[in-house]
Amino acid sequence: MLKTILIFLIIFSILVVFHEFGHYYVARRSGILVREFSIGFGPKMVSWRRNHTTFTIRWLPIGGYVRMAGAEDDDSAIEPGTSGTVQLNDAGVVTVIDISEESGNLSGIPLQIGKADLVDALTISGNENADPDQPRTYQVDHDALIIEKDGTEVQIAPRDVQFQSATVGRRILTNFAGPFNNFLLAIVGFMIVAFLQGGVVSSSNAIGTVTSDSVAAQAGLKAGDQITQVNGQATANWTELVTAIQKRYGQQTTITYQRDKATATTTLTPKTVTDRSSKTKYGQIGITNAVDRSLGAKLKYGFTATWDLAGRILQVLGSFFTGGFSLNKLSGPVGIYNSTAQVVSGGLVNIVYFLAMLSINLGLVNLVPIPGLDGGKILLNLIEAIRRKPIPVEKEGIITLIGAGFLLILMVAVTWNDIVRYFIK
């Protein structure tokens, strides 16, 4: 139980942190200020600053987020009447604004803030020591820091480094970077799977190994033989080959195969095996498929496995719009946790495979053009590019709010469906 919870948290955090790092990296390269990069949610555990960004680790280790200047989730306004302190440099310019709960205990000029424009004018005004007879206005440094109510120290967000100040193309790249990073993570994950397995299991109809004294060995089959037909039924790949043999349990069967470019046949009777759980019978002849152990095959598997799995996921997503919508096709945290419990028992290879699979899912789902998801943001960016003018902030906020509401309802429905599926029924 504890091991499953720990691995679940690690997998979930890796997925989200890689996703958010994509946004962070491209935003910085696009001239957008990333005020905070957080690992986890909730109260702050520890923080540090680097390259104008505050990195925080928070107590709830489920995912993370990036906070870009001027984005819809970045509220940097200071309410009039807020008490705090300001610290000045030698030129009398504000370098630190402290409105935290501990502001009264720190050095600086006590100020009851009347107005703060930290976006355009870069000024802050108020009464020193809360004295109405001492109103002051200070210029604020472009890179000044603000210590927020919870004690998080972040940089202010002037207009020129805000998300909306970047070109449409750079905003599209920034929004796409999260899903793109998930695809990269999946590719690397599948490569690691191939190395851990010692190679890539081939999907061809070629025999990899023949068990000694097995039905196949007694019939004269050898490693490298390509079984092209099972009792007259063509077998173009390993799946078709196994399916055909399993159906022929206890029955005399003619096998057609190729060896050294020559075609030959042999006759055998698949051994009857009974599955312990389902009690069903199937045929077995004692062969395994080939394994390509070359470096090239292991590296290539990262791309081919990602491509194949992405195609299957897209088919499922597409079915939602063709009358096949079902909550059973979706999984939330509860469903992912249940799957993690099953995967953990399969060892490291299964865990890494599961991580790569979830990463593709996260990347593709985030590209669905629903407001609130990266795909929805990209859609709004494209509309802006076509209109050649920004979408009004109010309308964009309403659209995003509607999308967020839809996603919240969907998440609640999926979570409840998972609880019913795995714990009630």
C-alpha cells in the first residue's frame, strides 16, 4: 500500500514537472517572465531564486505549476489599504515590497499602501507608518521583488515581460511546449524500457527461440524460421501467428514456414494448455518471438512505441466525437492509482512503461482544444493570429472560465466513476 502510494506520487509528479518545465523553458526563451516554478501544491516547504524565477517545493507532492507574468492564473495586484514595508536602494528606488504576515518584523519603511502600479508606471504610494500626513510615492525597480502574504518571494511583473506581450507565435510555442515535453518523456521512457528488457521484442512472424523437447522442436522448427501459414491461414505478424496456434489446441496442424528463403511445411499438434483463472483452453507449441538486441533497435523503439500508442489514444479520443463517449474510457487520479497498484507488482520495466504511456496521454489530452487546456489556449492564439488583434481580456476570461468549469465537472464525474468501478461494484 505505502509503496504503491509512493510510486503513484513519484509518477504523477514526474509527469507534471516535465510538462511544466516545457512551459518554463520556452517561456524564458521567449522573453516571458516565469515568476514561480512550483513542485507540489499547498504551503511552501522551501524556496530559492535563480534567473529571475522563484523555485518552490510545497508540501502536497501532487504535480506542480509554473506562474507566468500576466497569465490568467497570476494575480499580482496589491489591494489598497494593505500594510507592508518597502526597502530602497541608494537611489531611493524600491527593490523589495514585503506584504507578508511577517512584514512588520523586517527592516524597511512601514507603509500602508494606497496604490501600487507594478505593471506600467512602476510606482507604489501610501502613508508611511500609516500616517495620513505623510503620503509618499516611490519609484519601483523593474526587477523588484515582492514578498507575498504566504512568504513567497517573487519578482514583480512589468508589462514588457508579461505573457501577453510576447508575439502570438511565441505564445503558441510556450503553450505547446508542455505537451511536447510529455512526448519527449515518453520517447525516453520507452527507450529505457527497451534497454531494461535487453532489446525489442519483434512483432514479426519470425521465431526467436524454440524450447527443447517442445512440440515445435519435435516438428523440426528452428530459431529464425518465419511461419507464414498455420493450417492454410496466413500469419503476417506474431499476433496473428499466436492467435492461429492457440485456436488449434489438440488438433493436427500444418505449419508453412520460410528458412533461408526456401519454403517448407511440417505437421504438429499444439499442446493443450488450460488457463488457471478463466479455465479456457488454448494451444501452445513452445516458441517465442525474436528479440532485436541492437542499439539502434532500442533507440528506435522510443519513437515507434510512442507513435503507435499515440495513434491508439487518438482513436479513443476521436470516438468521443462519433457517438462513443463513455466515462469508462477515461481515468482520473483514482483510476491511475488503481492501475499503479497493478503495475508495481510487475517490476521496474512495467513501471517505466506505465510512466511513458501516461506521459503520452497527458500530452495528447492537453492538446484537446478545450479552454483551460493547452489546446484551448493554442486555439485562442490561432484565432488572435487570424483576427490580427488580441481577443478582449474579458471575453478570453469568460471563455477560460467556462472551459475550467467544464473540466472540473468532467473531473468530478470521472473520479466518481472510478470510485464506483474500483471500490463499490
